[in-house]
Amino acid sequence: MQRTVFGDGTLTANFGSTPHKGLPGGCVDATLRDDTAPRRLCPATVNGTAG
């Protein structure tokens, strides 16, 4: 898990293959200035498995 704050936004990335604090493995939550909730970005596959 890694969190980065830049300007008016925050990125939280889970580089693992298992969920951590509600964020699935391989996914990123991005929150921008006017967002009321994070935008979740997940790959079509994680470590070769659909997910």
C-alpha cells in the first residue's frame, strides 16, 4: 500500500495481490480536488487472474 499526495489530489495504490483496508490488490484510488468519493482504477487482470 502506498499513498501519495500531490497538489489537490491523493493516490492510494495497492501493489499487492490481496485487499488492504478495502482496496483490492492491484487497484488505485484517486481523489481529485472536487471529488466527493475516490475514483477506483483496477486492471482487468491481477497476476494473470481475472478480477
